[in-house]
Amino acid sequence: MKYPKKINRYCKYCKKYSEHKVGEVKNKERGALKHGSIQRAKKRGLGVGMGNKGKWGSKPAISKFKRTGAKLSKKTNLKFTCEVCKKTLIQKKGFRTKKLVFE
Ligand SMILES: [Zn+2]
């Protein structure tokens, strides 16, 4: 879908409506092991936590059945930079679209 490059939007820092520059949030490449992954790697071998870790259930392992209904579109992640105070706000709720073009 087409989306305007500049949009009039409420700025919570200026506390009024002002023009905002629209851009997409680029996700940066993460390191091989971050804090969360290190914790997970530690916990994997320990057998800590609640439940049986999904080992003995009625459903087979995820590799045993085919997943269907995969979505073709991605949710948007937009950022709005205020033209007055130059602060950036991230959109609260993304919407689904196959392709996003700024015009
Ligand atoms: Zn502002």
C-alpha cells in the first residue's frame, strides 16, 4: 500500500499536532548470543521450570506435521519523527500489508 512521507500527527512531547516524517524501523542484526539466548542455553540442560517441557503430550513433535496457513503479509513498523522537536515515536499497532511504499 501507499503511505504518505509526511503526516500530521499528535506529538506527546510538543503536546500538539505537528508534521511528522514517516519512516520504517530497520531491524538491526543481533549478535550470536545475547543475554536471553545465553539464559535459555543454560536452562535447556538444567531441567528447571514448570511442566514437562512438552516432552510427553498427546501431540507429536512439530517436525511431524505440516504447518499451514502461513501469512503472506508482514505487519508494518513505522516511526514518526516530529519536525518541531525532532523526537521519534514508534507506531503502536502495525497493520498488515504485502508491500509498503512511501509517496
Ligand atoms: Zn514534537
